[in-house]
Amino acid sequence: MDFFDTFPEPAPPPEPAPAPPRPAWVRPDAALPAAMAENAILVHEERLAIAIGGLSVYPNGFDFSIHIRTRDDSEEINPHGRRRDYVRNTVRADTDPEQNLRVGVLFADGRRAASNQPRPHDTPDNEADPDEVVLLSSRGGGGGRSYDLTYWIHPLPPDGAVTIVVSWLAQGVTEARCELDGAAIRAAAEKAVQLWPDEPLRGWVGEPR
């Protein structure tokens, strides 16, 4: 008998667990969004500008971009609180998250959400109340004098004003607002193309998509 034949056969690998149901608030993977050119400058100061970029509207929500520009050459301004001082070649973190960039949304019916509030995927079942507004930072980056960030909002808003609110206390921005047209966003959603049904999220660990 061969040496290795004396060892017991390894147990077969377990069957993969079925994927959980796809949360209703997740941005679709299998849809082509409709574009809306909703550009608006919220802040335009001597050394800092913040603007809202175009919207990408999906059947169950929309995302929009925030563009940050600065003229300061000595220190990198980071919306998440880290600063790089190019003169001293150091990086430091602001300890108070309330000083960092905060983004909020207010629907015409009073529902609202903010980027510094608990997220649905922080809950045990990864779900949210169907009527709850979800606002998530979905992607973005930058450095130096330029940052571009994207935020996802679910569900589609009712008719009326959709107010985007930005605060950045570390940069002296207490609150800046702009209004989008909820009816126009809903109309754009009708032009989004669902290519095929979205599949369950394999490997779902609660991260925004």
C-alpha cells in the first residue's frame, strides 16, 4: 500500500450557501442609467469650490458627483479629514468627524438622510425600511487640489424639490444647498434600461455597491 493511501480521504467541500436576497436599496448592476446634466456650484470662495455634477438615474435611485477644487498649494485638503502638509511633508488626521465633509439629502415630503448617519448595511439583515432614504458614498478619490466623489441615493424622490446639503466645518462651510427637480429625476428613471434581472449579490458582506 502506498504511504499516502493510509490517510483518510478529505471531507468534500461544503456546498456554497445560497446568496441572500438582493437588498432593494442597492444600485443595480444590470441597468444602464439615464444621464441628467444637473451641474450647480454650491461654494465658490477664494481658495475653495464645491460643485454638484451630473446625475445618473437608475430604476430605483440615482447617484450624483461632488467636485471639490482648491487653490492651496501648501497643504492637501482631504474631505475625509486627512491633511498632507507639503512644506513639512507630514500627514495628520482631524479627530472630529463632524469637521469632515458631510453630505445630506432632503425630499419634498420631509424624508431625509445624511452621510454621517448609520447605513442599511450596518444593520444585521442589511435591509432598510422601504420608505427610508438611503444615502451612501459609493466611490471617488483624488488628491492635492482636486477631489471627485459620488453618492448614491435610494429610492427615487417624489415630485418637488430634492435638496442636496453640504457641510464642511473644517473649511468654514457651515451649510450650502442646491435643489434638484424630483419630477425630472423620476422622468429620467423611465429612460433607464434594465438589461436583465439583477442577480443576488454573491459574497455580500454589507459593503455599498
